[in-house]
Amino acid sequence: MGCKTKNTDICNSFTGHNSEHCSNHNPGEGTTQEVKEYPTPEFRNGNFSIPGQEANAVMYDFIEECVPAGDDGGAGGSGSTPTAANCGKVSKSLCSSFDGTCTIYNGYYPSDISFDYGVGDTWMSYLYDTSDDAGVAGTPCFHIVTCDTESASSSANAGSETTCHPCTAFNCTPQETTLRYTAAEDLTGDVDCPHPTLFGFGTTSDKLAFEYTQLSSQLPDGVVDFELSYSGATYVDAWNNDIEFGISYESTQNPWQIGDEGFEDFQIYDIDLSATKIGFRVKVRIAPIFDDTNSPVTFSGTRWTVEEILDPGTGFSVGDTTQLTYDYVHPDASTTQLQIDLRVSTVGEVPTVNSQSGFDVLRIGDTINGHTILRAFHTDIDNFPYHIIYLDGNGSDFTKDTQYTSNRAHTIKAKAGKGIVDRAILVGRYEFLDKSVQYVTASLNRNAVDTYSGDIVQPDVDITVTNGRVTGTSIVNGGKGWNNIGKPPKIAITGPPNKSGKEAKVKGTFSGGVLTGVEIESPGSGYDDTYPPKIYVRNIKLNTTEKIKNEGYDPNATGRYRSNLKDFPKDEESSVSSAEFEAVDDVYSKVNEESESNSRIPEVDVKKDLKRRRIKDMPQRLFSEQALAPAYEATEHQHNLNYIEDAPISKQFKAQLITEKARDAEQRRKDIQDITQTQIPEVSNYPESYIETVQGSLEQLPEGSAFTKYIIRQYRPDSTQSNSINISLSCTPVDSGCLHFTCAPPLAPAPTSQVINESAPTEEDPAATSPVTYTTTCTVSPLLGSGCQQWTVSGNMTIFNDLTRTAQNVSEAAAAYGNPF
């Protein structure tokens, strides 16, 4: 059960302190805590009354002693004077509304941990410090001096008074401080983080929570160049680091068959060779090598081209070798495993992508305080201070708040973890993991305008539409980067929703790659006043031009026709003029030897799933054979050529007439066949897009790059309302009890005597009491108290699922990992 600070009074008017208030459970010493969050949940920004809400606190039990006004507490020492049971405890009085004196005494050791409500997908840290006497509050080692007052002549006893003498030399040194938590299920097998993005550890863990005081300006080493080989015997350079593009390698592996010539695919390989040689990622395009100039197609091998290094990795050495494989399914359903060997040929400094340009964070393979880093988990570099590294355990212990320098000159301050005896921490982010993200992998054409990276951004323009016509524009954001696309940018406006409308025309003015002005050249018509159109830069498409040879082109046609004209009979009524000769020249000079065909090249190539094909019926586009069957008879020649046998023409001309009739008949049949659809319905058959799914933490999303994008297709949130985790905190001292320091007992006061009622009974006052002598004798107890003790406390944190924040994190992950969304 936790404690509360909101909407509760510290004091009750008649019964003293409110037992739920955190102030009563906080002695002001012992174990301390520091709590940080980012971003701050909205419900913390106000004094809201939220049912069941508790506060963050390390709680100590307390005993309450209240004395009404005018009562000194009696000889027992109640009120502000501690009894023997409260000796050495921290005491305080917080009540001003109570008509009397109320004192609370806190216990020596923590009793519980209290937690405010948590919010999913929020960076948080709970840092606990036990340096103050291993978390002990007050002084649990003491002597009690007891003074008893008695009369030898009477059974009356004037009472007993005790005095507390805490040991001023008391000390308690922590040996280790630990923190553990349990969630609904253990998803990692790591006792320090059963939830994959939330860590709880202390002294004995091979992990360190730290904050940066200086990032490194030294670039890490990564794979700079590599070679490929099919046989493993002869390696050939496969990467040009100057232009950052692969050199095609032609393998002799030749499993191809007819129908494979249309295959081409790219594959992304994650290459991890060990715990410290990790993170090398390459994108490779694979295709058969074939010759289709003759029939049938002939194949000669396999072409492998590394198109991009997505991540140069860390820890790799020259000579490290791995094999890349690709399982290809042929048209006959047989499968071949294509393979190639990759060998690292050069390692060196590589650029990194970080939130702070020119600086780099700690990475796998870096060393700090003698340890090699096995994993680095970073929170938000710009907005949250604490991060986590996994250590190999071969170095020295850390000391809290001490600075350490890595092998690449990072400077960090240790906060909790490996060897830090008086700190423990809960740090990270709790994700609700019953969610999934589906995405496809796309390869961006290097020659296309990259509108995904954020370097080139479309402008945002508000458009005013009046009576269906574009009448005004206002630039909200001029975008950026349009001076880097290699051509003058041109803007366009989307068309009207009304089909009978007319598209408006606009012209833009750019300065420094930013749209600075819009001119309406034509207002158009048919636009919706409520849903105005959008303006965008239109000339970002990637086009290609193909030259097509004109089979009908004859370079001698002009001369031949001029010659034919000259051969015409010449008389007074018919002759060919010079103008007619020029007309022939004009006509035939315009016949091009070849023509150009412009087509669009896709900006992205979405990876296909060769094992899943989309097959569907297509709409009928031509006439059926049954419908066109009568056309054959209807278009047949209705005359014969028998008459030419007796005609006064040459045999050559007769043969030409027969040939022409046959040609014409064949052409008529072909014309009918050209509008005939032999298969109804026709079926489209092509591979589906290769869709991958991440279930659980968004940390599993792959990282995009300049030319590789991960496009989110679907996001399904976790509908859970809340989850609970249980956190336990413990501290073990170096010594137990009270014997590890000196605590001399106080001197007992000497015995004293006191005569009470010195008057004796007389006749006038027979009721007078005879004098009584009281003797006060004091004794000193032995060393009392529990002293230093190992303690463990626990508490539950309820974490609510903020669906809005989760969706925002998906969007941020899309931006961080290269998803254009």
C-alpha cells in the first residue's frame, strides 16, 4: 500500500495524523530517491483528483503519540519525549490543526515503496540512494538510562523515568544495493530487464546507468570495403567506397531455367559474427545473367551487386568472412539456394547518424573502465539524461557520480550499476507489447529525388476557393531543399473533384530551395470550397527516354519518289512543277529514322514475395471468339480471279494479283484476330509485396537509410488499459548489528533521596501525612537496538496505456528508422 500527497490533509482534526500521507512516512533521512520522466504526462500538470492515485516515496512505518493540550504526557514520557520503544527514531510534529501535541516516530528501516501512476511509452527513471547509513533512518543502537523512585517505608512508588542515549558513533556502510522488478511475464530471460525496454539493477549487475558529459568526436571503425567470391578461392573487390556503390560480381553458379529471365530481387543481410562483431548490414541485388538475343534464352551465371551499406557495423576485422544465401523458387516450383562468400577487406572510420551532428555515442565494442561494451541502450539523447550499457564484467567497479573516459574519448558520469554499492535504479520505458506493425521494404532509386529523408520537403500552401474557383493562396511553409534536385522546381495544383471542372494552373517562385511566392495563372473551376486543393512540386518523377527505330524509314525514299515524278509523261496538260517536287521533299524529310518514347521509372522498388502471388480475373478487354466467328465469313472476298486467265496481262501481273488477294484475305483474318480475346477471363499473376511484421517492442523495427525505406502498411495498437509491475529494493550492509563501532554507555546518575510531606500528624491535624523519604536509583542498560540490518521493501506501479502516445511513438519510430509513413 503506497502513500498519498494529493487531496489528503496531513492532520485530522481529532485523531492526529492522516496515516496515508507521505509526509508521515518520510523521516527526511535514510534512503532517498530521484524521479525523472520524459515527456511529462498531462495529468501531472494540475491538481487533479484521480481515484487511487499514490505518490512516489520510500516509506518508513511510523508510530503516532498525541497528547491533548495541558497534558505533559505523564512520567512515561509521552508526547515530545521518546519512550524506550522509540529511542533513536526520527521524530517530528506536523499537525497544527490538532488541539494538542502530536509526535510521530519513524521506523529505522524502509517498510514499502510507493509509486505514482506510470504511463506507457514514457522515459522514466527511479534512482535510489542508500549512502546515508545504508538507508537506515535514525539511530537503532542506544543505551537506556532508567531511574526508579521508591520509598523504603511505603509501598508507594513515585514512578520510573527513562532517558534515551543514542550512539553518536553509529554508522552503517552499504555493501550492495539491488533492485529487481517483475512484470506479467518474463520476455527476455534477463533478471535485470524481464520487459525488453525497462531495466532494474544495482551493485551486482554487469550493467551501468550513466549520463553523458561529453560525446565522442572520434568516429567508430566499421566495414569500409569487402570482396566477393563464389568458390571461396578467388575474391574480387565488390565495393567502390568513393561513390559508395557496389561493383557487380558475376558468379558462375548457373541454376537458371527458361522463365527465370524475368527474375530480379534485392535482399538485406544482417551480418553478426559474434557478440562484439555485430551490426553489419548490406543490401544486395540478385539477378540471372542471360542472353535473349536468340531463342531460346541462354543463361551463364548469377549477378550479385551490393547496392548499399546500410550499417558498417562494429568490431569487424580484415579477413572476417561470411556466406550470403538466397532461396529462389523456379517456375517449375523447384528451389535453388544461391550463395556467395563475402570477406571484409578494409575497416576504418565510418560516419554515424546521431541526434548531435559530428559526435557519436557509445557503441558495442567500445571500452570503458576496463570493460568491453556488449550492448548500448540509449533513451532520448536530447531530452533524457540516463542511458544503459551492458558490460563484459572484465573491468573494475564503478563509483557513483564519478567520470570515466572511453577508448574513443566519450566522457560519462556513472549513476548506478556495476560495483556502485549505494545506488540502484529502475530506468527505461514500459511498452505495451500486444501491438504489431506491418511494413514493406522499399529500395529507393539513387537517381530519384529523395523526399523521404527530410532534406527535401514539399511546401504547405493554404488555398482559398470561391464559387469553385481558386482565388487566393497563402504559404504556410515553403518547404526546403528544392535547389538540390538538379532542375528548376515546378509546382502544380490538384484537380477539382467535379469531373466537369477545369484544373487550375499556378506558377511558383523559389529562393534558396524554398517556395516564396505563388502566382495563379488560371483559377480553374469545379473545386470544393470546403475542401480546397493542394499545391505540390510536380517535377520530381524519374523519367527515362527510349529511342525506337522506325522500321518504315527509308533514307532513299525522297530520291526515289522524285525520280518517279520525273518519269511521268510530260505534255502541255500534265507536268510536275517544282513546287510539287518540294512538297515531296517536305513530306519525306519529316519521316524520322527513330523516335523517342518517354516513360516513368519507379522511384521505389518494393521487395516482392516470390512465394506468394496475387492471381485475379481481369475485365474482358476484347471480343470473344464466339462473337466474332461470323465476321470471318462476312469479310471474305466475294469475287474470284478466274477472269485473269484470259486477260491480256503479263504472267507476272497475274501472279501479283493472286498474291495480293491472298495477302488481303490473311490481313482481314488478322484484323479480326487482333480484336479477339482467346482466353476469357484473363488472369493476372504477379508476386505480392513482401510484408513483414514486428510484434511487440518498436525497438525491433529495422533502421532505414538513404536508399532503403521501410514503409508502414498497418499499425495495430495494444488495447490493454493498464498493467502492473512489482519493484523490490534491498540493501545489505557491510556489518550487522551494533558491534562494529564503539558506543560507551553513559554514566548512571548517583542515587538521590527526597523527603516528601515533612509535617507530622497533630491533634489539630490528625490527617497529616507522616514524612516519606523517596530514593531515586538509576541503572544503565546494555547496548540495545537492532543496529545495521539488511532490508527489503517492495511496491507496485500501475502503468496506464496512453494510446495517443503509443501512436505518436510509432510515428517517431517511422521518422527515426526511415519509414516514410
